[in-house]
Amino acid sequence: MAHALIHVLPPETLSEIFLFCLPSDDFVKISNKHAPLVLTLVCSYWRRVAIASPQLWSSLLVHDKLRTDTFPLIDTWLARSADRPLKLALMLYDGGEHRRSIAQGLLNRLVVHATRWQEIHLQLPRKTYAILFKRLKKKYQTKRRPLQLPFLETVTIHTSNDEGRGVGEMLCSVLQAAPRLRSLFWADFGCMSCTIDVLPQSAGLMELLLDMNLTVNQALCILSHCPQLRECTFGALRLCDAAPPPESPLLLPQLSSLTLHTCQDLSVLFDYVTLPALRSLSIQYVADNMEGHAFFTAWPVAEFAGMLWRSRCPLESLQLHAIGMDEWALIQSLQPVEHSLKRLRIRNFGPASVKDHLLRLWTNAPAIADTLDSSRPTSPFPSHSTSSSTAAAFCPSLDILELHECIDASAGVLAAMVASRTHTVALRTLADATPLRHVAVSGGCMADYRALWKMKKDGALVPDLQMDLRSF
């Protein structure tokens, strides 16, 4: 009987094919239904090739349903990875003494391979982090030889229940031992204010996410130690500052994405940073812990616009959530980046940020009334649109616009703006005009929505336009 063609493939080729069978998840779970384990069950040839392919076994996810009888399989799995750098995720939730005992048994196995860690994701039961760091030092650190983690590039850690402060000091020693560290993600579910003395030794960081209670000045101090940052998120700038602000301005030449969740005044931060590569900025005022509602403060329009003017950054995406700014402040904030801005999302629960004046600034000229039959009773275009100039609208590159709970406009003004940037006839008069591809609005006028839906149904708007229009 002739063998199937796949059985005559060289082992190297078959091994490469096996790599494409691995799950698309970041980490590989232990399962007989998925690669790599399922590959060892097909035939003896496949089993030999799979076992002899270390790259198939270099990723492992251990989840909360772990049992002690799985330990031998984990030992075998890690042995098959040979000397390959490892990507490991330990997702073990706090379940009492029994769960901590299982976690400790697992840590005994993983610490043996610590010098091969490339990416480590930790969510461990309480009191287990201290055991992990203690065993790392005991095995790898001596008076003459410091701890070395030469392959470690990414660390993700979740702490809770008042243990964050203690983990900070222990994590410091681990990060000092990782010269190739590029990404650090640390979330504290208890929102503790942790000791962030680990970052001065991590000047090579490119990605940083800290989701724990910090002050604005602490955030600036952290940024000052990370000159290579490209993406940064501060998830809880909640604490009031007691320390003075930095003595000198801060330049981050490669930071392209910045996300801030805060209930504090950000004027100091905007005053001190210069971000010439910034392309994505998201700012959200979050509920404060005591009151349980969004904390509104005066939007620092002068400092914010000053930071953008000073940076001369090519900002493409701007998201502003619950910032409480009025229309004048929003216009001033958008002016420095009006030519580069492509995506704008505003959600406001305070004063209206978008009124007739800003909507008219966003409306393309010449007026659509010159290119459409304005005598139709369903025409959404107000009588002010009579200009025949060819000037492009404010923020001419916008292709995604989302406005939620922030509109207070006269009937027809919103529809005129959207139609001027999406109507096929009107766009022909502006050779360089960028049509809107996605419009999402809530809280506007129902008559405007009906007019836009009718034009879309009649085929008058660009065919790929996506609209999500709600009156509430």
C-alpha cells in the first residue's frame, strides 16, 4: 500500500507545517484536542517529529483548573522545549491554602527554566509572589554572580489584596536582571500605590502599562526613566501630588501612543512633556473611588494645546471621555492637530462640547446646497450654507467621527456637516477631501438622522459609509 504523500515529507518540512497548527492564542494550553499534543497522537512518525521540534513546546499556559497529576506532563512539556526561549502564562486565582500549594509546586518546575524565560504572564494567589522571587534568588544568585534573565523581554503581572507594595521591591531585582526587557504590564486589582523604583534600571522599555494608583508627578518621574517608550498607559492617576513637579521638561522622542485614566488635573503633565512622535492619545476621566461618579475638573485647554503645538506631533487618533470641556475649549484643543487628525471620539457627561459653531467649522465648502436640489422638503441643509468658496473644513482628514452625549445643535446642522463630508456630488468639488467612513452619534436630533438615512438609502452618500445614529 502506498504511503500518503505527507509521510514522505522531510522531518524539517513537516516540523515547519506543525508550527502553523499551533493555536493563535498568545500561549498554548495543555489539551489533547489541540497542537502540539494532538500531533503526537496521529502516528509514530508524526509523534517522533513533534517531540523532536522544540519550538512546538516553547509556549505554555497553566490555568486555574490545574491538578497535581498534571505536573509530570508539564515536566515533559518543558523538557521537550530543549534550550528554546520560553513563553509562560500562570493564571492561578486565589483559592485558599490548597490552591497556593499547587501554585508552589508549579513554581518549583518553572524556576528551573527561569534563564530561558522570554515572556512571563503571572496572576498568582496571595503570598505566592514572595515565594517565586525568593526561589529565583536562591537558585541563581550568589555573592559573586547576580541573578541573570538574559532572554526576558515581556513581563505581565497582576497583584491584589494589599500585596502590591511588597511585590514592587521584589520585581525590581527581576527587572534589573533582564537587560532585554521591552514590555512591562502591571495591574493591581486592589489599586494600591506601589513602589515604582524598578523603572530607572529599565531604560530600554518600549511598552509600559501601569494600572495602579499613582500621582501625576509619579507618572512624570516614571516617564523620565523610559526614554525609549513607544506605547504607555497609566490606568489610575488618582492620587493627589505632595511632591513638587519635575525640575526640567521631558522629551519622549519615540512615544506614539499614550492613554491616561485620571480624576486629577493634568495641566502639570501637559506642561512638562514634549511628544513629537505622538499618533494616538486617549484621555478619560474615571469615577473616583469615594463618590462613584466621574470626577470633573476644569479642562487645562492652554496646557493641552501648548503641549500639542510644542510637540508638532502627527496626532491621528484622539479620544476624550468625560472631560467636561465646552465648545470653545474643544476647538482650541483640536487646532494644533487639525491637519493630521483622522479619528476623533468624544464622550461627555458635562456641558455640550459640540454645538452649531463647531459643526459648521467641520462642514465642507462649497455648500452642498449648490450641488443638490435644495427645494426638496427633506433637505437637511440650513440656509447658512450658501458659500461658493472651496475651502476645506476644519479637521479635513477626519474619516472616523464619534460624538456621544456631547451635542447641542440646531436641527439640520449636524446632517449638513455629515452630508458635506460623505455626499458623492459634494466631494467631487474638493479634490483632496477625505470622506468620513464611520459616523457614530448619540444624543442628536432625530430629524437629522432621518435625513441622513434617507440620503444613504437613495445612494447619495459614499457607499462604504458606516453610520450609528441614536437620539438618546
